[in-house]
Amino acid sequence: GLLLAYLMFLDQGRRRGIDPDTLHGLFYRLFLFGYVGARLLHVAQNWPEFATSPLRILAIHQGGFTVYGGIITGVFVALIYAARRGLSFWSLADAAAIAILAGEILGRIGCTLNGDLHGIPTGGNWGFVYWHPEAVIPPALRGVPLYPIPLMYQIWLLGTALMIALLHKRGALPGTVGLGYLISYAIGRAVISLWLPGNQPGEILNSTQLISLGVLALAMILLYRLRASQGKT
């Protein structure tokens, strides 16, 4: 997934007239800081699990990353990088969005294989069933049909890819692709998280949905302002 994202980022950046060396430099930074951001947000969302054993924060081999952490961190890194190099942030954002989209579609295969992202029981005789003793799921869920959350994400992301392709074909304004990705991703995460375990009885919104709503609102405001600045409605 990372290799595919890298190749897509270089290709999309070149199409937008960005120097390859500049793209290399930004990608390395996005990877490094995005990796850290994704881990820290996961830790923050699951702090009770780490509070009694803080060294587990470093145990990345056991899994535990939240994509939103990488995206949010990446936005700030790209903003700083673009400002220092005199580049168009929106062009970089469009190229990065396509790369992230492609990388995550492929990367979710890993979630399917190891079970680190699983749904609640389907209550029927269909779903993803994990039998391996080292699958990253609670022992009580082994052998139980679960909602195929990684597959659900992949299907939603493929739909997002089709939307982005249409935006490209219509010659969308710089920044529209990146913001369109965020809007679609936020909606998908908010909806699909309904089938994730951990929701407390009576809880209206979980942490993933709250983050998704915040990202959705911000992306829509930015898209409106971007189009208004270009005389679009």
C-alpha cells in the first residue's frame, strides 16, 4: 500500500508540474510524521489500555493506527512544506489524496488478513470468520461471523475513487479533489463505524464519528470558500 501510494503521488505530482525532488522530500515527511500521528491518535482514543503500561505505546508491531491521525498530521506537514517552498498547497493536497486513496484500498487487505479491524457479530451465518489463534481479535469472537469492515471500507473508497475520476474529467479546481476525498472519507467512516465494536449503550456518537463530523464540516467550509474565491457556486 505504501509503495502504491508513493508511485501514485509521484505520478500525480508530475502531472501538476511539481518537481520530482520536491515530491520525494514531501512524501518522506508525510510518511514519517503521518505514521507518528496515526499512532498517537490511536493511543489517545484507547488511552485506558495504555495508561497502565505506557511502554506499549512503542509496541507498534502489535498494531494500532488511526488513519485520521495520519491525515490530520499530513495536512499540517504539507501546509508548512508548501509555504516554505512556495508551492500550491491545493495541488499537493490533490496529488496526496489520490495517493492515500490508492494506498488505503490496497492496505486494507492487511486488516482483513490479521483481523485488527473487525466488526460486531452479524448475527447470521455470513461475515468474516477468524479461527487463527494469533488473529488480532478478542478470543470470544473467534469463530463468530463478523461484519467485514475492511471490505466495507474498500468498497466505499472505490466509490470515492470513481467520484475523483469524474472530478478530474470535469477539470475541477485545484483543491476540489483533496477536499472531495476528505468529505467522502468522513461520511464513510462515520457510517461504517456503526458496525464497529465498542459503542456504549445509549452513546449517540463514538470518537470516530465525532472526528468524522469535524473533518466533514471543515472540508465543506473550505470547499465552499475555495469555489467562492474562484467565482463558483
